[in-house]
Amino acid sequence: MGSSLRCSALGACLCSGLLAAFATLPVRGSAQQTAEVRVVAVVDYVAGLDIYLTVGTDGGVRPSDTLRVYDGEGSAAELLGRISILSATATRSVGNLHGDRFALERGDTLYLGVPAERLARASASDSLPPRGVAARQAAAEAKAGVPPAQEEPTERPAGPTAIHGRVSLDFEALRSTTRWGEGPDEELERSFNTPTLRLQARARHLPGGLELSTGMRLAHRTSPESVVQPETSARIYELDLEKRFEALPLEVHLGRFYNPFEELSGYWDGLLVRVGPESLGAGVAVGYEPERANEGFSSDRPKLSGFVDFSVRRQALAYDGSVSFLGIRPSDALPDRTALGISQSLRVGGLWIHQRLQLDQDPEGREWSVTRLQMDGSLPLQGGLGTFAGWRRWRSFPLWEGGTALGPRIDSGYAGLSWFGGVGGASLEVSLQRPEEGDSGRTFSGSAFLNRTLLRGVRLGGHASHWSGGDDSSLLLSPEIRTSLGTVEFRGAYRFYATSAVVEEITTHSGDLGLTLPLGAGAFLRLQGTGRWGGGLSSTRLFASVWKAF
């Protein structure tokens, strides 16, 4: 907790200093305020920190985006958090959770808040086909005479100072029972109670034309069985003070931020300076790597990054690229890191190709090795159909004390088909994994959702996948139903999971019921109950949240 609170004090000092330094300098005009559209995304795969989603640039998602993630549509949906998009093809994307880490599993259905003007521009263009589920659904509903849904604005109308965001008070009660035998002494019960206060906000048009983005969480966790001592944690996920100048093409970030100009360096506690127009720029970032365990500030991992980014925008052509360098020199027992990165994205008409190359210097032998190489592509066909494929190779860098060697090489490839229409969408995919050590694996997966059914107001969705590798296999089935009664939104979901990739075969089930209702004055209440059973583990989770956007 101490390091997190020190981060807060440091950020406040940095922000006040920059306010004073920049207050007299002119600032470029802000972008046009725009609403956001909720775009459906299914979690297709979770690999460490990487989250693979079944939506991409066709849905308005772009590399370097930081998007809000909701559990439903409309203003009553719960804001789960945000995700930073690292790479994207037309129908797929990869991102990292930004700020507060919420639980995610393969097959989960999410709703990403994408700027509506991107989809509107794509729909209005004569040379480019309409992109994304939201664009196609809006066109179909307009043809049928259905009035458009009213979405909550991404940005509030700007005055002298415009502040918008979301504050919530959550309470979670979790009780679990673990059994490893039939006897009364062969089980363990645990329970936890966790009230949490969350704040996400962005302030525009501050003195001197500054902008401030922040995301933080204050939680207090207790256990009646004394499993843990009462623990209070204050975490700051983002505290980014930003300034764009008018007199010269200069952009500055100070505080805690994610570098939006390249895909190599990630999060920073420090300073970023970029010079140049949007089409061609160069910059440096200096600072420290935040603590991975608690998002606290630490001076143990100083780092330096330099980058050049470039882009081309034409009516039927879009190209983005970056070349970057990263150096981390820890003062603790972690190994030094030196890395180079090159990333490119190209769209020609409906064809989309993304390439990423990353090289790390081996901390043991000091030779250079490819730690990430990937190619992704997609191509729209006819009638809402599209095809996508990709291949990647990666090796993990040792991020633990005493680690001196890169991890084993892993190769994987995937290919699939997708379809999106006014009533819903579906996708099918097959992927192959070939590790340097161990058995190869295969995964067959599919997802589908229906925004319209025979029962008015009922929406259905689901995901299924089957993995096999060597003598082991697993199966996941996850259907979901949503409906509304007046202003109250209801959601029900079931998850079946069976695997033999452990000591013995395990089958688990879980069910989830929830509702969201307005309280007035822009506030909402969410109530949710989740139960899980099977595989020697049973648990019950009750969750309540009151939140308000401002």
C-alpha cells in the first residue's frame, strides 16, 4: 500500500509542476466530441497478459486504442474497466487490460465502447464497405424503421473545463469450499468481503489547455475466518497529464501513462515527449516501470525508450508503422532488458494486414533473439462473410529474480470465417499450437449472438471450444441470455467446463444471474449472484454495485 500511496503523491507533485510550466502556452483545438457505440466482442483466448478478441478494425477498433469495456448495452450496463489494444486485424484484436484488472475467461462476451464517428464515416464512404457489427446493425434497423438507441456520450460537451467519468461503490462477498477427500477434515472453507471504491475520470480544458486522465481503486478486504488480515489497498492505474501544443507539433505526457505511439514499452511512470505531425513523428520516454504486483511506484526498474511513428491516410488506404527501442536497467535482481520493435498495419480496401517484430537481447548470452514475430490478416467476402488467418512465434523474457534465459519458442497459427448481419453474428476458427517443448495442441472454437429472436427483447449468445493436445483435452460451453423489462436489464449465463489436462478429469459448472436498474439522477444499481460447483470446489459470489457517470 505504501508504494501505491507514494505514487499518488508523486503524481500530484508532477501534475502541479506541469500545470505551472504549461499554463501560458497555446494548445491545439480538441477533437470533435462524439458518442460511443457498443461493439460486441467475445474473449477468444487468454495468454498471460494478452486478451484475444473477436472484433477488430471492422468494428472500429484500432491499435493503440484504450476502450471502455462494458458487460452489456445501453447506459445501464456496468463499466468493467478498460482495455488497451496492442494490435488489430479487420475481425480480431489483441489487448491488455488497462487499469483495474477484472476477471476474464475464454468465452466471455464483452461490449467495447468504440467512437461512433468511426463507424459513421465507414458507413458513409462510397469506396469502403460498412464496417463493424454496429454499423451493419444500425443500417438494418434504419431500413426497418427502428429508432436508434440512445448511447451515453463518450465525452461530455466541453465548457471552460469539462470533466467526465464514472464513480462506483461495489461490495463483493465470496464463500468457497475446497474438498480433497470424503472425510470431514478434508475440506476447507473460506470467505472474503471486499468493499471497493472506483474512480475513472478525464478532465479537459484545464488551465493552460491541459488534459488529465486518471483511474484508481480503493479496496478493503476482510475474512471472518482470519484467512487474511484486514487489508486496505490503494491502487492508481493511470494518472496521465497531457499537453498538445499549437505553436509547434509537440505532445507531452507526464505521470503514469501507456505509450500510445508504439507496441513495445507499455506502461510508464515518467515523461514522454513526441515531436512531429500525426503523419510522422519521433519521441522519447524516460521513467520507471510500475510495480507489477500492486501498481505502486518503484524506482527499481528505470527505463528509456525512443520511437519513430508514421502513418498514411487515403480514401481506400491506411498505413501505420513504428520503430522503437526499449532499455530497462533494474537495480534489483531482475535481468537487464534491451529490445527493438517494428510494427506495421496496412489496409487496402477491405484487406487488412498487421505485422509485428520484436527482438530481445538474451540476458545470458547477449545475442539477439526474436521474441515476438506475428502476421495477421483478414479479407471481407460477400454477404457479411469474412475470412481471417494469422501466425505468430514468441518467446518469454525472464521477468523474475534470477532469470537468465529466454523461454522456449512457441509457434501458433489460426484461420477462420466470420459473419455479421443485422440480426447478429457468428465466427468459426481452428488454431494450432506447436511449442518447442511438450505436445502440440489444436483448438476448434465458435461463437454466435442474436440481437433479435422470436421473443421480443430477448438476446442470445454463446461460445464453445474444444482443445486437444497429446492425450489431454478440454471442452467449454457457455450460453447466455439477456432481456429487459421496462428499464430493468436481466442477464443469465451458464458455463460448462470439462478437462483431462490435470491429475484427474475435472468437470465444473457455473451459473450467473444479474439485473441492472436505474435509481434516478443518473445512478444505477447492479445485483449479481454466481454459483460454481464440481471438481472438488464450490463457491458462491454475491455482488452489488452502485455507480454514476458524470
